[in-house]
Amino acid sequence: MRRPTTPPLISSPFAHSRTHYPNPSRWRLPAQLLLSLLLTLASVSLFAALAQEQPSADATESTVTGKAKADPSAASEPKVIVMGLNNPSGISFSPEGLMTVCDSGAGRVVLVRERVSSDYVNRFETQYWKVNENAGIERYRLGPLSAVWAGETLAVTDGGKQDGEETVLFFKKAGMATDGEASNPVGPTTEDEADLGEGNLTGMSLSRDGKTLYVCGQGYDGKTWVLKCDVATRKLEPFLSADDHGISTNSPMQTLPWGENSLLVLYSGGSEAPEGRLVEWDLETREPLRQWTLPGLISPFGMDRIPGTNQLAIVENNWSLTEVRTGRLVVATLPEEGGEAGLEVVTDQLMGPTACKFGPAGETLYIAQLGETFDDDKGSIVAVEGLVPLTDLTEEPVDLGESAPQSTKPSPSNVIVSEGKPTPEAEPANP
């Protein structure tokens, strides 16, 4: 901004003679006028300086609308905070800020508090995802796969049952799986005999108004569904189908409320086309709005929005039924018009990551991983910090050690919690 020119000083009309001494009351007005002009000049100069330092309107709007950028190079190394889990899956946080984890292979959901985990709901049914009776092989034990808090009620997918029998269970307090109020199951949606109905329900999220749950169905491969469940009525029904729109990468893994009235869904491919895909769905028309490919990302399992940005943290499982492979955490940048997402690797040393979630303070990303082997107590939760841009976060950090709600009364278990590495004297939890 051009600086204003300084006007000439105005002399007092009464100072025309050095030997003339007028009454002081007669020159108060000119002095006040001079002072006023000087103050005006100072204000103008200050305004000019501030205008030069003030962020532009575009920069301010950029932060508000989520256009800040994460810096993957600033992220910390993954730090182990929970150990002894069996095929851990979904992560969420209670209204009090307590981490809630689906210890899927052990058939339970646990809360993390005071450096120890506690059973919140246990005795879920479990089943092996792949069974070869002739070879005597049973692999990848599954139970509850996703848990989301809707206020003080915990919704859990009952992933250990057969396809066509699974439901979403609702819990108002701690207890056993049989205490939950169940939604209806979803049966076959095609005439194919191989279609037994929806199963392995996972990747659940809650709408912004808290009235609807969105959940990924892993039943019949020929036609997959994102289901929706009414929180009030517990009605579960098919909602969005990739196959109806010719989307070949059709295995939904994670849902996430995105735009004002849209849902982002992460899809994982099959053996022939394993790379992932993101689809933004219009919740009113049920039509795809935009799509993004995830080049080179093999079997992505989970995602969460990086606070303050329009970017995603995505975990790549790199799935194999015979072994746990190392997977990656990446930052995905989505072009406005769709197309190929930009991917930046944060770490490539995760052991079979299955889910990720930012904590309630929005600063730390928590990742569930299978560990060295699945179907064993090698699973863990690791924390990654530094991904979130330095913005004015509105939420205060939450101490995971604060007490659980009085109504929950979780029973203690022996899952280990540590701040950086396993506690040597601790024993792993038993399923």
C-alpha cells in the first residue's frame, strides 16, 4: 500500500510576533487541532503497516475451508501405546475422550484409560474368515469390527456371525454382547445363490446430525453395499451400491461424512485390481459425485480426515491371507475435479494396519495394526503425531487416563499400554 504524504505543519496564527504574549486561552484551539492531525497521521500509518502484515482474504478462507496442507515429513515415528490385541480393528473415542477399540479376534470392545485397557463389551461371537476343512486351516478370526459412539450409546458391528445374520448392536452401558439392542440383519439383495446377505460389517461412521450410521457391507462380492442404520429405530438397510454404477473396485472398507450432504467411501480392490479407490456419494440422489484412484495403494483398509485440511490419512494393509505384510500410512491429496489422488508416504513400516482415527484433540493419529502374525495377541495401537498443520484447534487435548463414565464400569483386562515400547514385565492379554 502506498504511504500517505505528510501534510505541512500548520502554524498558529497567533505566533506572528516573538514579543507578543497573548492570553493562553486564545491558542488552545490551534494546539488541539495540531494534536488531532498528528494522531490522524499516526493512525493512517499504523493502518498501512497492519494492512501489509494482515493475511489475505484468500489465506484466511483457506484455513477455514480446510485447504491447509499436512506435512508428511513432520510426522513422528509410530509409537506403540497399546499391546496384546488380537486382530484389532475399528478405533473411536467416547464422549469423555476414552479410546474405544474393537479387539476383534478376542470378541470384545475395550476402553483405554489410565494406561490400561478395560473390557466394555465382551463375549461377541467370532468366526474365521477363511476355512479350509480339508487342509485343516482356519485363518483370520473376526468378531466386532467397528464401534462408533452416538452420544452415550455405543454402536458395534457384530462381525462374528454368518453373512445375512450380522447386525449392529447398541449398548447404553458396559456388559456382554447379548445385552445389546440389535438392528435387523440384511439378507440377500440379488437372486444369486451365492448371495447370503450382508456380513463382515465394518468401516462405520456417524452422520453429522447423529441420526444415521453408515456401514460397509462385505457380503456378496457380486454386489456390495454401503448400508445405513437409523439410530432411533435401529433399522438397517442397503443404501449405496458401487456395482449399480459400474465401479469395479467395489469392496467398501470405510465411510466418512465429507461435504455438506455427501459421504466419502474408501474401496479396496480384488486380486486382479488390488488398488484402492475413493468415491464421494450424494446422500440425496445416491449418485457418485467424484471419484479418485489411489495408485499403488494395495488393499487400503482405513482412513480419516486430517483436521484442518481436505486431505486424508489412509492406511494400506497390503493384505495376504497367509501372512501379515508391512503396510503404509499415506497422506492423500484429492484434486478438486477427481481423478488420481496425490499420495505421500508417511511410513512404510506398519504391520498390517486395519484402521486409523484422529484423537479428540485432533493432533494425534491412532492406528490399529495386526502385528507380526494375525490370530494371535500380537496386535497393537500405535500413535503418529505431527501430521496436523499448525492451526488454531478448538479442542483441548484429552488425557486418555481420565476416568470412564460412572455408568460404564468396564471390567479390567491385561492388555498393555505403554508410551513408546512394550512394558517388559507385562503379559499379553488372553482372548
